[in-house]
Amino acid sequence: MATLPSLIDSHAHLDSGQYNQDRAETIQRALDNGISHMLTIGCDMESSAASVAIAEEYPQVYAAVGVHPHDALEISDETLDQLRTMLAHPKVVALGEIGLDYFRDRSPRDVQRTAFRRQIQLAKEVGKPIIVHDRDAHDEVLEILVAENAAEVGGVLHCFSGDLEMAHKCLDLGFYLSFPGPITYPKNEETREIVKAIPLDRLLVETDCPYLSPQKFRGKRNEPAYVRYTAEKMAEIKRLSIADIARVTSRNCRDLFGFGPEQETGTIAYQIRESLYLNITNRCTNRCLFCARFDDFVVKGHELKLDSEPTAAEVIAAIGDPSLYAEVVFCGYGEPLLRLDLIKEVASWLKERGIKVRINTDGQANLVHGRDILPELAGLVDAISISLNAPNAEGYQKLCQSSYGPEAYEAVKEFIMLAREQIPQVTATAVCYPGIDTDACADVARELGVPFRVREYVE
């Protein structure tokens, strides 16, 4: 369905006998429900070969091959050679699922550990990420991942069942975490709290079908089409739209496994929740220590690195129908008020159409332009969010490193006060970053007579 945000089921078992009568129909239902790609996972040598065959038959399906801890006794020099051959296939993107299962203990634990280690070593040899199964073996899974330097190839802890401490340790190793249907179960609040705490750019969604159906289909056979219900719950937990979750998790899957929808580049207009954001420059007057721009230019799945700064006409074209959004925000990955003339032209066009306009700024525009520019925004801008980020000039310069030096902080405070006279809604903000005293920032905002908001910091 063209209206459905495109999702990827990052962990399915399409070789299962439960699909023998309707495998083609199951895959078609997924496609009809906006599931752009599926990754089918091997658990032993037979299912690995079957997964490769399914991937060969269906363009939207990719495969992973490996030996599950339940079948760890299969691992030998011969089977490792067979896996090595399978991993050379162009549609085999990972080694898995592998790991430890101390819940069912279907293989001796020492054999599980050896099989896990040997398959990590194979993954490193061939340069493919791993898909890790971990059940009631959290400490030893982490111990082996570290000891075998699995971070060299990375991967995902599928159907993550550890606690938040373990989640952070996995993230520190560069791994992704994937969640299936049980996050929709009413009593699974603990796992939902983990989802809430994990950075978006490290999350995947999966079905683990035919197992672990979401609440709506609990007790029935699961299938890739149902990954949408897990994604919807993830969106609710993260206070985002399903489109946001679909875009981010699809990008994460592409980054990890190398398949998925083509990614946008140089995005000018991008939607998050019900707001449309405008990315009009990558230049900035600050070099903030907490700015992610120095690592990459991706925000909630949107690639914001511009090849060139857009014209007003290009920005308007990128907006399309502005009535589709609750507001239009000049923000992007740079300081928007460096392009004051463009903002005035585009904001005028938006106001003619009755659209709410907001600007997110570092508050140094008057220093940049050498005059009070706020009267020029009167009537064009409904709200402005100004980054305060420190309770004093010394702290501000240490954290934000303005090109204007120590005078920048007082200029920001003055900009906030002047904005009150011209803009209906003025908010001062600070990032929740180590070293920033947000309570002291709130006191400064109160003295300046404006509301204060703490912004989330994501490492």
C-alpha cells in the first residue's frame, strides 16, 4: 500500500514448515502491507540452505546463515566450510542466528560456547555482521562478544531480553538491539522502558516469525506483515510517528546489513511527528561539544548533509503542501538565521497560507548581521526556540565555542529579551548534556521572562 510507511522485518524464519502451504502468499501479504524487505534467518545447516533458496526466489528477501545454540553440536570444520561458502552468496548478509541459550539447554553449554566463538571468528574472516541469540546467558554472551572482538564486524542482539545495563554494554560494542511483538504485551513494561532509553539509530524491529506474534494476533502464527504492529508500539514508546520509526529502522537495517530502500541525501524538508523541518544551511556560529554534526549528518533517519545551500524556490518546492503539517520549523543541521533573507521570503510564503512558523536558533543572529533582526521577523514567525545552554558566559563558551567569543552569551540573553517584543512565543532551551546545569539555566530563563525547556541529548 503506497500510503503505508515502508518497514523492514529484520528477523524472520520464512523457511519454517508453518509456511509450507502459503509461503508465497505470506510474502505477498507483507509486501501489500508496506514491508519492503525481509531477512530470513538460518538456525542450522538445513534451514540456512533453505533461507538462501528463499532469498534467491524472492527479490525482497535476504538471508542470514548460521547455527543456533540449540544445534551447536552441528558445528565442525566441515559445517564451517559450508557456512563460509554460503556467506559468499550476494544475498547472504549476516551470520546468524548464533549465541547461547541457557533456558532450554538443548546443547551442552561448553559446546554452545565453542560454536558461538567459532562462528564469530568466521564472521570476522568473511567480514559479515552477526545476529546474536541470547536467552538467560547475558553475562557469558557479553563476555564472548568482548573476548572475540565481535565489535570488529558488529551485529544485532535479536529479540533483546537483557536489562538496561546490558543494553548499554551492547551499544558500547557497536551493536544494534532488535525487538519483536512482545513489546506490545500489556505486562511487558520493563522491555518498553528499555526501548524508550535506547537511541533511535540503534534500534531494529522484527517479527521472529512464526513465533512471538504481537498482542493483536497473540496465540496465532506470526508473519512479516505483522511487524507493523511492533513498529507502531515502538513509535508510541518513542513519541514519534510510525513513519519516523519506519524510516529510522529501515536506515539502520541498511547500515548494518546493506539492503533496504535507497536513502535520501541532502534533504531540505523533512518530517518528524507532525512538524516539517527545513534544512537550509550546514553552517553554524558555534562548535558545540554536544553537536552530533561532527560525527554524522543523520537526524531520525534523515540525511541532512547539503551539497549546496538551497534557494528559496528550492525550499518552497521541497515543502510541497504546507497545510499537511502542524507547523513548519527552520532548523536543519546548522544555524538557520545565517540565511535571514531566505527565511523572510519562505516565511512570508508560509504565512500567506496560514501556516505556523517556528525557528530554532542559537540566538547569535544580531551578532552575525550587526543589527537587531527581530523586527524583520515580526508577523512572519509565530514561535522561536533559543538555545541558552549555560547559566553564564564562561560555561557557554566552554560548551558552545562560539566564533564570537565571550560576548556571545550576553548577546544570546539580549536576543531572548528582544525576541519577546516581536515574536508571540519565545522559549529558552538547554541540552541535557554532562556539564550543563539545566536547573541554573532555568533560573536564567525565568529572569529573562521566558519559558524554559530541556532538550534530550542522544549520544
